[in-house]
Amino acid sequence: MFGKTLVLLAFMALAEASGQCPAIWSTIASDLSQSFIGFNGCTDLARGAIRFAFHDAGSYSSKTPAYAPATGGADGSLLLSSVEISREENNGLQPYYGFLRGKYNQYKSQVGAADFIQFAASVAIVSCPGGPKVQTVVGRKDTSTPAPDNLLPQAFGPGAAQQVLIQLFEDKGISQPELAALIGAHTSSKAIAQEQFGVPFDGPQDSTPGQWDVTYYSQTDSHPRGVYSFESDINLSNPNSTVGQVFQSFVNSKSKWDEAFAPAMAHLSVLGIPESDQANFIDCTSAVPSGSRFRLIRAAPINDRIR
């Protein structure tokens, strides 16, 4: 067993030196897909994976002092820090956190936590029917030091105002068009332990949460029964600024949204990481499965799936 481990580690080192994506990522993709793909589209665990990646990377700001204990960004701290996951802004992520901890413990001798978080999100996105493949890289540095607090967007109140959100994301290096595209990930989202008009509410943010489509963009304005919209999303949809104009341009235009979302998500996945470090990253996009292939397998009769 020890000899086999040395051979595996040597193979991984050779793959990294040659810029080839280590084969372990394909194994992880197949493993995660079993939990992310359901009969009605992507599952709650897939939704958790997407949100978790946003929250790990999004806790970055260019205004964080250099002397701070941690600068935040896509550094794995949300998975490695018991302090960060317990923050109010991460409420609802605890079930996925438990799932991801178990999977990470299985593979942590071969992969890093920060890479694992972002890779899982890429697999989750294509697990939603219609989800685009996002460029996915590995090579991030991990830290267990909690990211700076109060750097994630607020769903309600003064922190949910359009201009406040625009500035918050600009401080992260995310432009208004990118913000409009990224917020569309709420197409697969379900609000958890929120209130609407003073009434507790748990529910989807569009009527097709298992699908990756642009229904969210139209229903954020139309507010159909059973669909829950954050105050922040409603504010961002207002076309009195660039973010709102781009938001409205995605209504009934999925191809346009996909073209904008994929590079914006790739940008988010490396927030807080110096460009000098990014230059040494390995592209593992090829290890992210084609969602349609896995959905066809899951949808096929059981006898067909085992042939």
C-alpha cells in the first residue's frame, strides 16, 4: 500500500510538472455527479456547491489591509475554518459543508481544499440541465485562517441597495456586467430560513430551480406565486444602471447569459489570488463532465445504464 501511494504521488507530481490535469479530478467529478444529479435536475447538494464556492471566493476585497490576518478570496477557508462556516451569512450551508468535509477527507491527500471547493461548483453547474462548462483551474493555496467578515452581499436592508452592491463587487474586481451574470446563478437557488412580508419562507428563486435557465431573470420582476426574490436581486434588476440593463438583457436570452456567466464565474473562482500564482495554475476544465452525458445516463432505464 505504501509503495502504491508513492507511485501515485510521483505520477501526480509528473502531471503537474507537465501541466497535465491530474487524473484524480476526473474521479472526483464522477463521484460528485452521483450526488449532484437528480431526476428533476440538479439537487440541493449541487445548489450548496455553487453557493459555497461563491462564499469562499467572495470574501475578498481589494480594500482589506495588507496586515490583516487573512485577505480572503478562493483560499479554502470556508471549508477549513470552523469560525467562518458558523457566520450568519453562511446559514443554510451547513448540510453541504458536512457533505463536502466528508468528500474532502476522502481526497485531501491528493487535492487542496480551495481547488476542491471551486471544482465542485463547476461540476454542480453542469449537473443542472443547461449549465455551461466553466474554465476550472487548480493550484490554489489553502488557509484555515477565517476570511475577513462582512464582505459578502446582503440580501435585505441598506446593504442590499443597488449602489452598495455595485461598490462591494467593484472592490472585489467584479464589474457590473459580471455581477449581472453571476447573480443569475440564483436560477438554481432556494431561499432558506428567510422572510417575505414578515412571513417565514423557504423556496426557490425561480419556478425551475432544478434547471439552469433564464427564468430567474424574468421572474425576479414578475414575482409569480411560490417564487422568492431577494431584495438585493430586485434592486440589481432595476435598469437605472449598467448592472440592471445587463440583467434585463438576459431575459429570454440564455445563450447571451451563458456566454457572460462562464467567464465571470471563472474570474470569481480566483479572487484574491495574485496573478503570479495564477500563472502556475493547471487547467482542469477537461475533467469537468459534460452535463448532458451524465443526465442521459441518469435518465435512461436501469437496464440500459448497466449495459
